[in-house]
Amino acid sequence: MKIAMIGTGYVGLVSGVCFSDFGHEVTCVDKDPRKIEMLEAGEVPIYEPGLDEVMARNVAAGRLSFTTALASAVAGADAVFIAVGTPTRRGDGHADLTYVMAAAEDIAKALTGYAVVVTKSTVPVGTNAKVAEVIRAANPRADFDVASNPEFLREGAAIDDFMRPDRVVVGVETPRAREVMAEVYRPLFLREFPIVYTDLESAEMIKYAANAFLATKITFINEIAALCERVGADVKDVARGMGLDGRIGNKFLHAGPGYGGSCFPKDTRALARIGQEYAVPMQITETVIKVNDEIKRRMIDRIIDLCDGTVNGKTVAVLGVTFKPNTDDMREAPSLTIVPALVGGGARVRVVDPQGRKEGEALLPGVTWEEDAYAAAKGADVLVILTEWNEFRALDLSRIARGMTRPAMADLRNIYSAKDAEKAGFTAYVSVGR
């Protein structure tokens, strides 16, 4: 099949590359000529393990191409995917649909025959119906259907998630659109991965409901962690005991400094706003948002307490600033709340992250970037672990402690233990929920 992918951000690029690996002819479109030039040169603008190899393989096979010319990509396409950004709209928490609607209008003008216009961007309920209205207004004679196909890609594991998904959700209105979407995902159907066909509104709702529930699990275990600290329990044992219950599961039960990233913060806010709009308040989701913000501030207090009540004049080494490991994504990362508070409090902050520097230099002014954990910790008063990159999981803690002025550690990802830290020579150690 011929597929046009509008937008080469995280979702669009990963999806386009993977569709081409299914054997489809895919053209990825972006308005930014610099990004297209980079992609045509074989350079991947985001960090995602394995993406560069899959992209190179399909470009070489002639199935994958990149362009700024939307009209030529859409002409003759069987399916046109909208994968543009839907950031939180400033002021009201709604998803900003400006880019989605602009893409829909451009697509309408470029359609030359029947096509399914598929929204892959995360959008509020009712958006696909509005996309259809925009297309009809821009091109009354257009022959098309709309479909909703939300993504469930985890950054750092996106290729595997696309090729071996838990499920694929497809919202359609007509048998013709369902037939096209079935052909798009035929390789997954043949391998018996679940494909859930629904109406448009249900597909739109599934995405928000899933992300809000996962954000709730994270926030719940973080609240339990705070209680564990007061009563003398260990949140890691509590989470394990909970997670072995098949009704609960062990995923997303890891205590830490709060959730971040491109999806959970944006989607929980959007769901809360949708509930307000329809007079059905999402009280659990609204509380999750509030508590997650409080958790980040609580982590700041924990670091300050390690520094005897003030970070002014202290040197703080921060390990990891991306919102999770195996990505360069800094969006809504806990570090964007915690690090500026330390800098604002007068601390000299040194930062190390395997992939975060490219974005982090602009987002975290006033910090010094180091090449490794040992350089960052040398002469520091406190070591803070914010992101659980693998290279931070097996540090020589004795070497770290010897190089510090005052060996104290705030292990906000529970990578180590108080016993490990004490044995290595740390005089103070705090973690989360233990």
C-alpha cells in the first residue's frame, strides 16, 4: 500500500519507518526542510534505539522516502496519517489542535482519489469528526473516510512496541475504511496480534483512558512510598507484593520523582479538561496531576535536607535529566522542576546524561555538563540520581564517595540501598519509600 505520514516527530517517524518495514511504500512529510535534509542524509533527529538501522534498511530498499512536498506524497495514497504535535494549549489545559486541522486542510487539497485519513496524533474525543468537517469544507468533492489510530509507543522501546504491540486500536465508521486499515496492519493480523476495531470516539477515548490509568499507577505508588517512609515499610517490597496480583500487575509500580514525558502530563491535563467540558469531572485524574506536581517538589526538599537545610554554595551532581532512560526526550521531565530549583537556591549544579545534553543545554541554564558520573561527583556535596540509565546502575560507589567533599546521596530511583551507600563510604543516603 501507499502511505503518507504527515509529521516526522517521534510518533510520525517511528510509525513511518515501521510501516515501511511491513513492506508498504511510505513517504514521510515535514515542513521543516532541515529535518528532511537530515533524514535524507540518513541522520535520525531523535534518539530511539534501533531506529537508525530500520530506517536505513528501508530507504535502501526503496520503500521509505522523505519530502517537504505534502501534495505529491498524498496524491494516490491509500492511507494518509496525521502525526503532528498536539501540545497542551496555554491557559486552559486543552490539547492544541492547530497543527492537526492545518494538516487536514492541506491533505484535503491534495487528495486525488479515495483515501483513509488517519489521525495518529493524540486528540480529544470528537476531533476526527472535526477533521472530516475540515476536509469536506476544503474539498467538497473529496472521496475519503477518517479513522482514529492512537499510538502506544514507549520511548526507548518504540520499535518493539510497534512490531509486537499489546494491541492496535482502530476507530472507523465504514467497512471500506476498515478494509484499508486491515490491509495496513495485515502483517500484525497474520501474526495474531490483537486489533481492536471501534467507533471513532471510543478509539480517541482509549488513548486518554490508558495513559491516565498508567499515570495513576505511578502516582499511587509514589503516595504509598511517602507512607512507607513514615511507617517503616519498604516500597519495593510493597510494590512487588502488589504487582504479583494478576489483577494489578507489576508495571508502572516503581517509586520515584514523578512521571514526565511527552504523553502522561499532556494527556492527563487534556482528559481533565474534557471531563470539565462535558460536566463529568475526572476527579481521580485531577488529583493525580496535583499529587505528581507535589512529588517533584518533595524531592527538592529531600535534596535540601541532605545539604543541612540549604543548597546555597553547595555543589550538586545530578545523574540523568531525561524523563526516562533510553531517550533524549526532556519534555516534562522531573529534572525541569528539580534542577532549576537547585540552581535558584544557589547550588552549583553539575549534570551528566548519556543523551540529554542536546536538549538540556537550552532547558537547564546555569548548570555545568560533565562527561561521566565520576567527573560530576568530584568535589560535590551531594549526588542526585534522577534518571535510571543503565550506566548509573553499577557505579563504583567507593570511588564516587572518595571524590566527594561530603559524600551524600539522594537516590530518587532506588537503584542502590542504604547498605550499599554506607559500605562505600557515604555518610548520608536517602531514597524513595524506604
